[in-house]
Amino acid sequence: DGDGLPMTLLCAEQESQLAHGLKRLQPGTFPMLRLYRGGFPVVQVELNSLGRARRERWTNCKPWHNQPTGVVERFRFHHAGWRIDWVGDLEREELKAYADAVDRTWQTLGTWSGLQRPKSPKLFAQDTAYNWRYSDAPEAWAQVDVESGSVQALLLPGHAGDGGAEAGRAFLEDHLGPAGLPWLAEALGVQASGVYWGRPLAEVWVHLARLHDLPSLQALITGRGVERVSPHLITPLRALLVQVVADQNPEQLLRLWTEGLTPADWKPWWGMFAERLGTYAAEPRPQRASDPLADWPARLGAALQG
């Protein structure tokens, strides 16, 4: 685009891989080469001003499930058509529960979109942030490669993660194409999963409904005026909006996917949305006996002096 600006070049062996890569492409902030295998980054190489690779700048981004045997202790079993691989201290029942949650998310979205479950889905799970910062989505609970039917998830013991929301979003966009509103796919994934950051979505709505100065419906739909508002407030509220639509007529979601570009398109559900918020505000605040994140080792830190 101009002298001195980074250039992004995407190469693939097949046209289908190229099209899939374009959906996930994130321009770099410095000259680099990133190699992918099976939809996940394998090696990242920082380049100098002449485009040459500096050996000392090579970074191994290889996901644990592609690493040679012996690098990590890994386990595998099959459940309900899933091939499940994992490392760490996760229990089989927790892994089964997550795979089942992804299936339910796909099924919920399929009732109005026609989305089908992949024939041979694969789950790669871990209980630490191993190499997570080198992934395509280091801030998310899961990464999805639609072409291979793979879901790589960060799961904590006793924690639901994203409940399959990211898998729902990715496969829905692949099935229907990009939504007219950039936030709609994420909101539908969260709504279909019924989970937000490990908590039941209904609990999150009860907490949010008690807050003052919530964004207006117009702001939620257009995105104007919410740039400085936390996504942990915006995303669940948008999920509630699509939940209201789904409760009335799920088939309307397909129309809104392509046509619901203005607040006027959503006007039939404004009153129901406000009424639903009022209902949640009147409910007793959920009591949680414990928070599994409280004992997560990643929360621990150290202070150095001297």
C-alpha cells in the first residue's frame, strides 16, 4: 500500500486452503514469515529489512498435538464420533462434556441455518496456556480450523471454557458466508452455547441487567459509541438480543444475517429485549460457592526487588 508499510503475502498448496486462510489472515506488524499446518501455526520467523530469516528469531509455534511423541505426554480416546486428544490433568468426563457442548451448539445453530456437524470432528484440549500466545487467537478459549474439523481448546478443571461458542461461530460463517453485521456470528455462537467465559449465560445476564447506563439497542446493533465499552458487557447483551429473536421465530435469524443491517430491522424485538432485561434484573443474584479460576496457576505471579 505504500513505501515502508508491511506487505502480507498468503500462499497455499490448494485454492480451498487459500480461501480459508484469507478468512483468518491477520497482517503482521513487522516483517515475518508464518507457516501453518492443519490450520494452526507451526513456525514463525522474523525477517530483516532484506527479507532474510534471522535464525535467532525463529519461534516454534507448533501446537502440542503436532509435536513428536515424547515432547509432551498426550492421551487419546473417542467419544460420540469425536477423536479427542489432550494433555494435562483434565478428566475424560470434562472432555466429553465439552465435546457434547460443541455438538449442542452446532445443533442449535443448525435448526435455522441448516448447519451440519462435521463428519469426523477432532478436539485437542489442554489445561495450560502452552504456546497459546503464538496462536491465531491468544485471547480466546478456543481456535477452530473448519477445513479439518478441528477444535483446539483451553480447558480448566471444573470450567466450561467457551462452551463451544467459537466452534459455532466459525462453522456458521463458513456455512453462510460473512454476516452483514460483523458482530452477529460471535453473538450467535455465544447464544447457542449458553456459556460465556465459563459461566452460564443466564447468570451473566442477571449480573448485567443490574448495571446502570447500559448501551442502547441502536449502539449494540450499529457498534457506534461502544468502542470504549468492555466486550464482556457488549457480547453477552448482543447474545441476549439474538436469544429474544430465536425465542420468537428462529427463522428470522437467517434473514437478519443478510438483511438486518440497521436498528429499524431489529425494531420488532426492542420491547421484548427491554422486558427480558427487566426480568433478569428482578431475579436473585446467583450465588457461586467457588470460582475455579481462583486456583488457576496462571493467576500466580512474583514481585522482584533490587
